[in-house]
Amino acid sequence: MNSPLGASPNVPRFHRAMSPTQRLGLATLASVLLLVLDLRFGALGAVRDAVSVVLRPVQEAAHWPVKLATNGSIYFATLAEVQAENARLRRIELEDQLRAATLAALEAENAELRRLLGMSKRAELRTIGVEVLYDAPDPFSRRLVVDRGANAGVRLGLAVLDADGLVGQVTRIQPLVSEVTLITQKDHAVPVMVQRNGVRGVVYGLGDGYLELRHLLPETDVRLDDLLVTSGLDGLLPPGIPVARVVSVDAAVGSFSRIVARPVSFGERRRHLLVIEHVPAKEATVGGP
Amino acid sequence: MRESPRPSRVLQPPRPRFILTTLALAFFWDLIPKGGVFWPEMSMAVLTFWALRDPERVGVGTAFVLGVMLDVGRGAALGQEALALVWVVYLAQRRAARILWFGGWGQALLLLPLWLLALALQAAVRLVAGGDWPGWSYFGAAVSVALLWPMLSALLLWPQWRAARADGAGPLS
């Protein structure tokens, strides 16, 4: 049995060297140090990766029960095959739907950009269809784990959509899976603009399924039911993806008005999503990914 | 090795391999993505059991290593589970004499505050760092561990009883 406790044979010696209270103090200090480095400075990617290498086989084995449960029992082997086929087709359909939906907007935008700037190459969108494996088992954040990773070309920061709009962003990648942080995650920021008039702002996740549009002056023209789309100002998300619809505009509290919006996507409930990579025209000419 | 309240039977010391195997199984269980908050945290339960029953082998160091591995495995903040488990083990071992004097349900009742503390510690760390509030049901994981405890501890003790009978001799002979 491959044990996860490689260090435990050393523990008894460690025991006798220090009193229990000293050991507690040392371990507490080490934990807090790890937490500060991880949460405050995000400095432990290498440590995480190193432990992940050892854990990956165990993790993959641990996903088996879930896969079995979702695919039905072995008794329904043929049904499982049909389901796999169906899933694949649905993924393709989703990709097509989205292409069709964004194509018109992209064409119009592209024509205008080319006219204004004399650009010769259009921006390219590369898409990767993914399937949600499960919610990340961490109750303090809203993340999904999807079935494509670095091997399929998923990269950090890429946008993840469903057929209705922006779902989230890729925040951690492994070779075979990647982790998507939902836009509803508390304090997750997305630069947006009001589709109607181009007013720009930033929406932040509130942690309760809603988003708040912040940093706008009270006189800014934002109305109920306005559609917020990505502005593309962060250089990661392609512009024009629907993000949320304004559901309440409160009169100014202090010097800012409080504007709450509801995401237009159903990402948390959809099984099939799309990762899209926005390859700006300049990079696309220099040499593709 | 601490004695059970029942004097008619004698416990053998647990085998290190058995300790490792049960901890590994519990760890594996905790890595299965189950979706839902009332699933028991088996690593915490099994670790607590061995911390009480074999404090020479399983202590704060084991808790720390297991915690870090759980944090990586579940994509949580590195160190949160380690911090929590370290305190559970320490506090459980300090109260071991009193806790082991009780039967399964009494032990569960005495240990429940420690498990709740472990979850609260993790919640505190993550909320300070700007995480989402997971809702009160988050603490259900500790309650389910407590409900499972009598059965679990009986199960984990069983091989030691059997060993005593198979030898046909207690430690006094």
C-alpha cells in the first residue's frame, strides 16, 4: 500500500526531542507560515506542485467513484457509452452555438477596428470544450474542476463560458484538469462595460451568487436591466462577452451608488463549458500558440 | 497504550502498518469529491483515534503532514487543515485520560468541540483571507464524525482485541 505518510517513521524520534507543547508551537508556527505565504503572497506554487506529483495518482483514483456514480453502474455499460457519445456531441453543439452567437458581434467589431486602426489581422478566438468534473471540495470558494488541463492547451487566466455568458476564469492548471474560479466568488473582479452606452466599471463577486458594479460615480448612467459585458481591458478576457444583468440600482451611499447585478450564465449548473483563448491580432501574426 | 474501562479484556498495541493503512484509507475517502457538506472528515476522525490510542506513534507531526497533504489534495489554502489537525491532536492527547474513560458516545461528545474547533479554525483563516462564508451546514462535517465515532472506534479497536485472543496471552503473562 502506497502510504501518504512518508514522514511518520520519524515521528517518534521527533516526539522525544520536544515536549508536546513545544511540538504544538512549532507545528502551529509552520502552518501559519504556510498560510501566510500561500494566501498573502501566493508563493507556494512549487511546493503545491511537488506534493501534487505524489498525490496525483491517489487523486485520480479518488475520482473513480464519482465517475462511476455519474455514469451509472457497470451493468449499464452500453448506456454509459451512449452517454459519453451524447456528452461529446453536446460539447460540439455548445461550441457551435457560441461561435454563431459571437460571430456577428465579432465581425462588426472587427470591421470597425480595422477601419479605425488599419489593422490587417483579426483577433483569433481559440476554444476548448470542457466538461465539469465536480465542484472543488473547498467550501470557502466557488470553483469548478473541469476535465481539460495544460495538455489540452488550457492556460491560466483564460475565460470560461457557457452558452449564455461568462462563467469564470481558469485559476489553476494541472496537466489533465484545471480549476475554474466562478465570477460569483467573493471579490473576484471582472472589468466590464454597460453594453447600452459603453460606461466602464468593474464587477466584483459578492459571494452570494450576485455581483456588484463598483467604482462608478452616482451620476453615472446605469439603469435596471442593463446588460454588462466584458470590456476586455484586462487583456485576458475577450471584449463583448455577456457577464451580468443589473437587478438593482440604489441611490448613492456615500459617494458611490450601489449597483447589483445577476450573472447571465448558469455555469454552476451546466456540465459543459467552453474555455476561450483570446489571441490578439499582433501575437497571432508573430506566430501562433 | 491506554487501558479501556473494561478490565476483563486486554488490548494489544496496534500495528504500525494497520495505523498507516487506516490513515491512508481515510485520506483517500476525503479526496473523493462528494459534493455536500455532511460527509464526515474521515482523516480527522481516524487521526484523532490513533492520537488517543497510540500517542507514541501518532502525534502532532503526523497531523501536520496529513493536513498539508489534505490541503494540496483538495486545493484548499496550504496549511489550513494542518493547523486545524495539529490542534485537534494536541488537545485530544492532553485530555486522553479523561476521554478514554468514557464509552463511544461519551467520547464523541467530548471530542465534538475539538472537531468543531478544527472546522472553525479553518473557516476563520479563510474568512480573514477573503473567502466565502460556507454557511452553518459547513459544521455538519464535525457532527457526522461524532455520530460515526462509536462505530469507527469499535472497528479500529477490533484487530487489537483479536490479537490479544489469538496470542492467548496478555501483556502480564
